[in-house]
Amino acid sequence: MDKARNNIAATVRRVLRKRPRLVWYAAACGFALAVVLAVVRGCGGGAPKLTAIPPPTEEEKGDVLVTGYCSCGECCGWRRSWLGLGPPVYTYGPMKGRRKKVGVTARGTVAKHGTVAADPKVFPFGTRLKIPGYGTGVVEDVGGAINGRHIDVWFPSHEEARLWGRRSLKVVPLH
């Protein structure tokens, strides 16, 4: 057993002496692979437990369909090109295959709590809305499935958007 360990150690020392670039290259490749895996898989600790969002009360119910969305590819219609490692591109619609700026709204702002996607014919860009159970929001985005009296409110995670679900609410434009 000791002889085998000594042979391995001698081989490693010989490689380190003769091919230091190879060792640095292997270490750099390992580090790059670890970074790529962390980005693809998500490198945070466990996400906090989310609690259910209470359903709307009778006086909050109305005629505007309010759904939740986040900046993920499932909600916003994008995927990564080049075997999942390249830049994000649109997956459908007139922009299919073109590069997508993830988290950037149609108006050019960064999506955050209070960002609303709506049909600009019903709620023009810049319209402030009071949304029961969500708070106030500003229309800064559009969506392929957002037509008529249907709005999407932004959440920081896909799980929160799914917990919000679909609700018919009294949405009040603020002036």
C-alpha cells in the first residue's frame, strides 16, 4: 500500500516538474466548469419557504385578470443558445432566435417589484395601477399573451409567481 502511494506521489511530482502549464490548464478548466455549473444550476443556498398568498376578498374581486410572472425563460419565452451555455435568445414570436436581455422590460427598465405587463391599448406605458394584494405598479412591459383587460405583475422568483396564480381583481388606475 505504501509503495503504491509513493509511486502515485512520484508520478504527480514528475508531472508537476515537467508540465507545469498542463497542471495550470487543468486547474483553470476545473474552475471554469465549477462556475458554469453554479450559474446553470443556481448557486444560492436553499430558497426561503414561501407561504400561500391569501385569496382576494369579495370587494377586491373585479374584471381584470391578474397573473404573475418572473424573469425566467418559462415566463418570458427565452432559452440559452449553444447547448444551454450561450446568451439568452427568444424562443417564439417575431423575435425568435434574436438575443434577449433578461430582466429588461419592453420600456427598457429593469424588472422589479411593481413592474406590470399590460396591453398598451388598455393601460398605456407609465400608467400607475393599484392592485389588491400586490400593491402599486407601473406598466412598463408587454407580453405575447397579455391582451385586453389582462395584466401580469412581476415577482422575483418563479415560485412566487406561481403562488400568485390567476386572479380577477378590481385594478384601479392612479393619476
